[in-house]
Amino acid sequence: MDEHQLTILYVDDEPAIRRLVREFLQQQGYRVATADGVQPALAKLRRKHFDIVFTDLKMPSGGGLELLTEIKRAHADTEVVIVTGHGSIETAVQALKLGAYDYLQKPIKLEKLKLLGSRIAEKRHLELENRELKNRLAQRIQTHRYGLLVGVSEPMQAIYELIERIRDDLPTVLIQGDSGTGKEIVAKVIHETSRRGRRPFVAVNCGAIVDGLLESELFGHKRGAFSGAVQDKAGLFQTADGGTLFLDEVAELPPVLQVKLLRVLQEKRVRPVGAVEESAVDVRVLAATNRNVEQAVADRKLRPDLYYRLNVVSIRIPPLSSRREDIPLLANHFRDKINRRSHRRKTGIDRAAMDALLRYDWPGNVRELENVIERACVLGRGDGIALTDLPNAIRSAAAAPSRQESPLVSLRENEIRLIQKALRQTQYSKKAAARLLGIDPSTLYRKIKRYGLSLSPNR
Ligand SMILES: Nc1ncnc2c1ncn2[C@@H]1O[C@H](COP(=O)(O)OP(=O)(O)OP(=O)(O)O)[C@@H](O)[C@H]1O
Ligand SMILES: [Mg+2]
């Protein structure tokens, strides 16, 4: 860095010293101002930022220690060097305790002044680099959210990538995951990031509607189609026209309706109950299930042809307990969300509480976590969320001796994961990935072939 950009304020009551030092430091390329006492120095500091202040310790108008204290209070990133007469080492030590960067003894040796200047410049440089690094990291963390979704774990990142990749193609997607893992919110994000995002998103739970009504609910009905059908009614397909229909618990769909749904997906036309004519609809379908679909197909609960039609792209959201690294982020995300609609803001989640959240097994997954945080925000009395604000089951998880280790995976699986990670991190450069892994490019290439790994992000 260009240390000559540094600005220095030199404070001394003796004009001759001020002049000498100023000229010297200017020759070194610093921008230098001087002041003859504490008050004028503070006035200059209020108007302008200085990187370094050299101040005499004893001046008639007040001491350098006062100046130091005030600078550390009001201009924390200005470094202060105290200049002392001989024999006042104790005061110099006190100055260091108060936050001075260093001290210089009088008579001033210009070489020492120069040395201190460049040491502080170097320190500044490092601090700046550090700050930039932190900013860059903060930006990376930003990629740990995607639309409404929050999560840093690899499976979540893979889901973000997938959603990004399919946003223009609008395929049907089958989303699988245990209860509360986030199937519906994933569907919403798939819809919102697509070019249909401004059109309707309509969700229907196929398991929650009485059998007889589901058909009319989905496809609409004509007046008089059945008793109670007093007027024409549009179905959810018509409501979602131009947008997305989310079929939750799709494996619960009765067999007859599975056939009808398949037809609608193929023909892009629907026939309301009691109608003679079909009419065209333009609806993208996303489906979800929290049971094992392959099993549902094997059990003949779900028609295989419908399954293939829905499962063009498949997303599996793992349970929260197998991606614990998402817990802190999600917990704080929900805290923020609740803060926004409450007058009592929770400032944070304390260590013990977070430890407990990290250890607990979350059978209800993300939804359970959201409820726990909401409860803690509403019932807790402190400024932040503490262990005592959490339900018993979670508190006792904290008391358990040690967190359950994640299940052991085979070396092969670990190796595959590592290689994939290295490839991703190097934008699929085999050479760079091999370097990252500390192996030969040819070895990496063999492994890629052996494991049938993809060499581009688009598979
Ligand atoms: N990754 C995530 N980021 C932010 N919020 C999430 C995430 N996952 C889940 N949530 C929130 O958790 C709650 C439960 O998610 P959602 O309703 O999508 O789960 P689900 O899988 O559909 O559950 P169920 O099977 O019970 O219907 C919702 O409030 C949702 O907004
Ligand atoms: Mg759901």
C-alpha cells in the first residue's frame, strides 16, 4: 500500500519542534498538520480524519494523556504515539495501557519517527485487507440464501443451484422430504424465480380434501353437476392459469383423479365436472410428498405413469438433523422474522441456547424450529433467547453428554463428495481441483471417470 497517503497530526507546544518534524515527515511523503495544544488538536480531529497523532506528553495547555483518552473515545481508528521527555517512562507505560500505539522519547530521533510511521502504515494496510476479506466473506454468505430460502448446507446449496438451472425450462418438479423440511417453500421459490413468478401460485393439499370434492376443486364444475353445485365454479387449475399449481401430498390423490391429472398434464386441457367441453389451461405443476414415492409406486398407491410425468426433476430435502449447519442461520432468520412484527425485539440467541438447538434432533424439522423460536420470542423475558426459553425436550438435549456423531459414510462416498466440492469450487477446472485436493491431475481424472462424475455443473 502507499503509506504516503497517511495523514499525521503532530501536537507539541514548541514551534521549533513542530516545524522540524513537519518538514521531515512531509519529505517522507506524509500529509502533515500540527497543533500547539490539546484543544486545537481536538478541533482539527473533529474536522478531519488523521491516521496517526503524535503528541507531546506535557504541554502547558494540558497533557497528552487527556488527548489520548479523548481520541480513543471519539476517533477509535486513529493511532496515537506519545512523545515523552526522559524520566517519564511510567507515564509512557500508562499511555500504552490507555491505548497508545507506542511512545517516543525526546529528543526525537527522526529515524525512529520514520520507522514508527511505516510500521503504522503496514498495520493499516493489514487492517484494510482484513476488512475487505470480511466483506468478501459477507458477500459469499449472501449466497447462502436464495429467495425465501435460507441454508448453508451442501444439500441446500445444491437445491439453490438446481432451482437456478431450471428457472427457464419450467419442468414439473417432484419435491420430497419429511414433514416440515420446507417442501412448500421450495415450491414457492421455484415458482417465484421462474418467469411465471408474477402469476398466481396456488397450493392444494390432495390429502386434505374430501374425495368427492377434490375433482371439482381441481378442475371446477358446471352448475347442476351434482347436488349443491348451484353455479359454475372454476377449479384450481383455472385459478392458477398462467402460473403454478402446487399439488401437496400428491400420493394421496385417489386413483381416478390420478388418471385425470395425468391427462391434464399431457393435453394441457381440463374438463370441469359436468361439462361437455374441455378448455385449455396453461399451468405448471409442482408436486410434493412426504412419503417415500418409490414405495408409493411399488404399493400401487401412485400410478407409475403419473409418477414419471411429475418427476421430471426431483428434489429431495434432507431432514434438518442431517444438515445441522443450517440451524443457526434458520434460527436467526426466524428470530428476525418475528422481530419484524413484534414490538419487543430479541437481540440474539445465547450460546447455551444455540448449543441446545444444535444438538436437538428436530423430528418436526424446520417447522418445529420455527415454532420453537416463535415461542421463545413470545414467552422469554430477557433481551435475547436463552436456554430457559426453550422447551424441555430441547433443554435436555443440551444436557446430554455429547452430540450424536453423524453417521459414518464410506471412504468412497467421502472421496466423491470431496472431488465434487473441489470441482465446484474451481469452476470445474481439473487442474485447479487436483491442486486443491493435493493429488495429480491424472489421478483425479481417473477417479472422475471411475465414479462417473460430471465435469460440468449442468448435469
Ligand atoms: N430453508 C428454509 N428457509 C426458510 N424457511 C424455511 C426453510 N425451510 C422451511 N422453512 C419454513 O418452515 C416452515 C415449514 O416449511 P414448509 O411448509 O415448506 O414445509 P413442508 O415440507 O411443506 O411441511 P409439511 O410436509 O408438513 O407440509 C414454513 O414456515 C417455511 O417457511
Ligand atoms: Mg407442506
